[in-house]
Amino acid sequence: MRLLRFALAVCLAVSANAQDARPLQDRAQEYLTALLKLDSSNPPGNETRVAVYLKAIADANGIECELLGGDPARLNFVARLPGSRRRRPLLLVAHSDVVPAERAQWSVDPFGAEIRDGVIYGRGAEDTKDLLAAEMAVLVELKNSGVALNRDVILLAEADEEAGSTGMRWLIENAWAKIDAEFALNESGTIVDAPSGARIFRIQTSEKIPTRVTLLARGSAGHAAIPRSDNAVVHLARAVARLAA
């Protein structure tokens, strides 16, 4: 019921800006401010509140979208603008969760989206609700401008990027066709204009690959509370520290 009331409030707020003709920058700033005020700290995440907000924007602008996932509180948002499909889709990606904020370490409310000297402060302002707001604004811009697309453009707001990637794993295992694309634009990617005039697209060819290591330690004591020099747990801790170094 709480989520239903939230969804209704979001829909009413967004409907006032349906078919928004404002400059792209103003639209992106509005989306970012609203997203920063939605606490999606992970844990626990609650990314569905972000997905509901994005869906209201998409619905108001006639953009096909849906909420997908295995946990009702942690849903992914997927929207699609259809093109001629002469080429495979372009996927715009940003995650909707943020790492927890220790309020005592902040000089402003981390979920207040306060603006100071032209800068918006809030948890997620750089990781990655700024990207999510920009991508949503671009999607609305493409839709309302009626530009002819030679490929579908897909927007994915991914749940649980910061902790376990359960949102992305669910999509890969259960809804791959909805995000399958030729290219993806995600965080940390950059486009650089070189002094020569050339435009350089920095491309990532692989993601972090885990390396599994099995450590075996022996000692006369196997409990960390037993302070012996030949404690097996202490040996393991030292080995992990060496690996990290």
C-alpha cells in the first residue's frame, strides 16, 4: 500500500510535465534532484521507488517501459524507444542504488539534493544517479523530437550494482532479450576530443573477472579468540593481507 501511494504521488507530479519541451539540461537537473531525494541505499536498496519514478516519466511521454526483477522491492527499470531496427539496439545503463551514507560525515542532508553555488549535493550525485538522470532526459528528448532511429534505444536502471549485482543477474537469466544490444553506454566511459580534432571513444572490452583462490592454513588453534602464534585463523588473515598488497 505504501508503494502504491508513492507511485500515485509520483505519477501526479510527473504528469504536469508531460511532453516536456524544456531544454535538455533543465530536464536532466529536475530528474537528478528527484532521484537524489529517493533513498536507495544498498543495503537494503529499495530500488523499486526509483523504478516507479522513472516509469512515471516514461508513461507521461509515451515511452514503452516495464519493471522487472525477482524482488518486488528491488526492481529494474527497462524502457525502449523503437527504431527501424536496421541495426541492433544501443543500451544506456546506470544503476539505481547507492552506497550507504553516514549522515554524521555529511555537511548537508545526503538525500536532500541541496544546491550550493550551482552544485547539487547528494548521495548518488556522481555514482550514478547523475548518469541515470542524463540518460532518462536524453530518452525523453529523442522521443519528443521524433528523431528517426536506425536502431532501438534501451534504457536500463539496474538494481543492486553496489553489492551483489542481483538485478543484472536476474535480467541476464530471465529477460536477456529485453536488454540485448550491440553497444552499451555505462558509467566510467568517456568520449574525448583530441587536440588533432579526432573524437576518441574509450571502449571497455571486459568487466572485472573474479579470480578464485583457496587458502589452506594449519595451526594448533583454529579459533581467532585463542591468542597463539600458530593460530590457523591468524595465518589466513596474514595470507589475505599479503594477497591484497
